[in-house]
Amino acid sequence: GTRATPEFLQAIAYEVYVKNVTFGLLHQWLTDMGMTISKNTLRNWLKKGKTYLDELVCVLKSIALEKDSIVNCDETWCKVRKYDHYKKCYIWVLVNKARKTAIFFYEN
């Protein structure tokens, strides 16, 4: 299939998840700029990007939580949009100073 650059994928994710732009509006905006793309392609790119990021988070967690490591950890809650409503989730930060690794992630 068609590939998206990391920068373009980031821009799409920012528009959809931070600015709450709908796929229809995003699709129209891209079409107006001369890009021929389907809404499903946009969705598939975000799903594939999530898969890669999930794998990266697992690797970073394992580095941060290595045996005998001193790990600093903190959490705070935030509202996360899930379709047409918001739910309470937690943002976590794990810091392993020895490995110079810090990771932010959220879980419910």
C-alpha cells in the first residue's frame, strides 16, 4: 500500500487526536490541497503507526525497568477522548537515570 512519512503521520495524528479534527474534514482539507487519498487510508496509517508506537513503548519500558535499576515513577490523570465521550486515564512517566531513559505513556 501507500506509505506515509513519519512527519506526515505525526501531522495526521495531531490533527485527529489533539485538535479533534474529523476524518471527513481532514480528508476534505487534504483533497483541497490536491492530495488524492481515501479516509480508510488515513485510518489505516494511524492504526499502523499505533502498532509501531506500542512496540516502541514496550521496548522503552523494558529498558527503564531493567533488573537492579533505580526507577523514578509518577502518574497523573487526564481526560482521553474515546469516540463521542471522554474517559479518565492515567499518564505515567518512568525515568531510569542510569540508562538516560524517560518514557511517558498512558493507561486506563
